[in-house]
Amino acid sequence: MLYRKCNFACLVGILCIIGCGGSEETPAPVAAPPQPVPVAPAPVADTPKVPQVAKNTAPKPTQKTTPSEQVDPELLHQIGQQGNFEVVTDQSIIQSLNPDSMLAYAPPVGMSPQEFQILSHPNPVNVNQRGQFQLPAGFVEQPEFGYDSSGWPLRILCQADQSQMAYVPAGVAIQGSNTGTPNAAPEHAVYLDAYYIDVHEVTNAQFEAFRKYLSDVEQRAPLPATSEGQNPEFPVWGILWRDALGYCEAYGKQLPTEAEWEKAARGAGGFESPWGFGRPAWTKHREFGQITTTMSYPSDKSPYGVFDMAGNVGEWVADWYSPTAYQEAISTEGQTPPNWEGPKSSEPKFTRTYKGHQPEWKLWYRAGAGMTER
């Protein structure tokens, strides 16, 4: 059997709860989800207003610097056909970067191969004030991370599975690519309401705790993940789509739509990879398909602070899969509808979309897998 190493992220909406409704295709039989722990109610009326669609802007580096020191070529080497990246082993260079937001580009044509340009995206100090809001039951703010300009906390904690969640503001984002695979074309703009998404992939420990909880309350537990028995802090992989959905619903969350996943990964400016458009500077060796403890690579961190959306394992999303989904979405009015939830049926039948897990770390990558596959 071909294991696709599918994991999943969880999402909770704050301005409106977005599901995967509107489907006209009857899914494969799905076991009844476990009792919610907790159930996430709709937001109350005094929810702070999120700004209307703004200009499509992306975080940009405040300055571009070139290290004054020369880098020995032996300290910077390409890894053949294992991906479009380099490995940096010189500790003085690594320590000069912001550990939470480093970005490195390979030398352009004509520049000495011993020169290594580094861009840094320093995290701005957040000075916004707390707004008047009420989170769904079972979710608490983490004020030490600050607040968005709309007053929402930038980080919240899901008490049920102890997962930290990052705030993704409302607005327009770029989805797809005109230079990638045909099923990812065309590149287009999509408007999304604000939401929170898990900061890291669901781990083996979290998924096993979920299975144990269902057994304790005498409900049907998912089959053990293919990754069962591996490092508990590794992302869980080898699970059915319906079990990923069941995990999210049990804790008052949802699977993100493909558009939500991609915005959380690429930012409002449509970065090709979490670090931008260049080659990442891994602080230690990394290969495509390699599975590691979550959050092990600081450069694999999106503009919103979400980890491992380029590396580690692929992730299920809520959408049905169609190779022409983007063309169909914009064919009628020339643009995707707000909060687009994907096609209403799949091709082939009973196929869901998964994201990530692309050999060159590109976030526009999309593929489909059957609902009985894992």
C-alpha cells in the first residue's frame, strides 16, 4: 500500500463557523463523531468587527543584509536531487539570523558562490489593544503574544488537546500558481474571514490521546495510525480523512478548507514557500519525506507563525478534490466566491484534497487521495 503520510491541521472560526457544506456528493459511510469536548458555539454579537477587504499586502523584510564574512563553500552545500535547498552548518551564520523568521537566498548568477545573501523578517512588537470579544467555549487567549489590530488575540489555546492556535486575519490572499502543476492553475485571489489554525501538526501523542478518550467513553475509536509507536512528538500520519475530521470536531474545531490552509501557509502575499520565494536555509540536514519532531525547523514557519507546512507530512483539508477545481471556481464570475469551500463533487469519486508534502517545498501544491486511503 502506498502511504501518503497524511496528517491534518485543525481550525476554529471566530466570525463565522465555516464548514464543508454544500456537497452534492454522498460521502463514504462515516462513523458518528465523538461527543464534542467542548462544542464550539457561534461567536456572540459583540464580536469586534474585522476590517473589510484590504490591499493585498505581504510581510516584507525591513532590510536586506549581506553578511560581511565570507562563507567557506565547504560549509554551504547543495544536496543533489533531494530538493531545491542548501544546508548551513556554520554556527556563526545561524546565530546571526532571527531564529523565528530566517530566510536565505542562494547567490544569484554572477555573484561569488562564497557570498550568501540572507533576508530577515523580524517580528514587529505588537502594541495593539485587547478588543471586546468572546472566544468559543474551551478556547482561551494567550495575551503574552499580543493582539491583532482588530483586537483579537494572536494566539489562543485549545484546552481540550492543549494545542496552540495562530490567528489568521480576514482579507484577500493568493491561491494557486501559474507556474506550477496544471491542477494548481490559475493563480487567483480569494477572500476569507478571520480564523485560528493549529500552530503545528497534530502529533502522535495527541492522536493517541484522542483514541483513548473515545475508548473510555465507549465510542468507536479510529484505527491506529500508521505512525503508531513512533516518536510521540512526531506528526501523526497514515490516518483516514474521516478520522482527521472526527478529531477536529471532537475538540470544537474543523478541518481547514484548502483556501484556509493555503493562506495560513503562504500569507496574504502568496509566498511560494513559508520563507518567501527563495531557497530555505535549513539549520540541519533535511530531505523531502523526512519526518521530524514538529517545529524543528524555524525557517519552515509561515508569516502567521504556523510550522511545517512545507516539510514533514502532507495534510488533509476539508475540500473535495478535482484537478480543475480552480478553473471551475472562477469560470462564472471571474473570481472565487468569498470563503470558497472547494468543488461540490470530486473527480474521481470520494476523493479529498491534501496539501503540503511537495519535493521542492512549494505551498501551492495540491493532490487528491481516496477517503479510504491513508
